[in-house]
Amino acid sequence: MRAFADSRGDILAFYRAANQMTNRDETLLISRNGGAQFEIAYSHHWNVSSCPMSSASLSETSGEILAAAETHGRVFFVRLDLTTGKVSSPVSPDTKAKHPVAIGNAQGEVLLAWAEDTAWGKGGAVAWQLYNRTANLS
């Protein structure tokens, strides 16, 4: 789970839910009132009966939150517009990966980094891709 307070004072939490022992949705919650109430801003469905080892990341840049996580054996990121509350479609490289981190800049570019070929007791490698504002590879 990752928790984050943005520059407007909103509180966000990004975590893997466990519902009915088969639904392991990655869920992004947001509170716009100091944590008194939360609402689901985004949910990425994954129907799997195991308990996957995964991680998530949250960062803020230019009026949006970047949320990155792993589902279906692949990493992805979404953009949450802080003004409208709208969430983009997920963007994902075409590779098996884990443990993503997404950071952005004022031009709307996003660097998505992740680990490949990791396992319990096995290090793996770091990989990354740079995306432009429209989520195309730069």
C-alpha cells in the first residue's frame, strides 16, 4: 500500500484489495476532506486466486497524480487529474514486470521504471520507458 498527501491537501491511498479470495484489484482511494471520507477514484480489476507480491507508487506533477502498480503480471500507470477527478486509461509496456515507479515533469512526460526477472531471492534487472503527454513512447 502507498499513501500520499498532494499539494491541495487531498489524501490518496493505493492498495491491492482482496475480495472473495479471487479479486485482487489495485484500488486508488481519494479523500478531499482530510481523511473523513474516501471514494474510489480508480480500480484495475485482476481475478487471481493467489496473493501476488507487488508494489505501487504515487507522485504528483503539474496538477495530476501519477499512480503506478502491477496487475496481470505487467506494470501500468494512470493519470488522475486533480481538478476534474478524471483518470486516464492505463498505460503499460508490453513486458512482464513488477515494482513500478512513475514520475513526471511539467511537460507531461512520464518516466515509468520497473523490475524484470525478479523472484524470491533473485535480484533481476531495472528497465524503463519514457512517455510523452499523450502516453506515446518518447
